[in-house]
Amino acid sequence: MVIADDWHGSGIAALLMEALIAAAQARGFETIEGLVLRRNEVMLSFVRELGFALAAEPREPAVVRVIRKLQPLGISAASP
């Protein structure tokens, strides 16, 4: 996802990510993943706040893989 500089800090990235996550859940996806440049600390902080875990990308040290497990719609995180 790329947000134009004029829109940084507006909250649009969070709205877009929440919509993307909801769409993935509605379609039965179990995870959502992305790649973020290691030097992009703002984006890494943003995805952490959204519940993504970070993992090394062994073949590309300048990149971090971000992964979030998804709950099927209608099932809360507290369900077994």
C-alpha cells in the first residue's frame, strides 16, 4: 500500500488496511502478509499496531515480512 505524502497522518492508511483485512476475512483467508522495507520504521510500527508479526526475509535482508493471522468472521479471538 502506498499513500501519497499529502495524505500521511490522515488515517486513510488505517481505514484501507482495516477494509483489506475485513475483505480477506470475509473471503475465508487465514493470514494476510506483506513485505516492508526494513528501514521503513513508520510502516513497521503501523503494522505492529494492527497486530502483524514481523519475520526476517532470509533471501532479502533489506525487507521484513509482516504477517497477521485472521479470525474467520463471526468468531472472536477468545473462541477455542
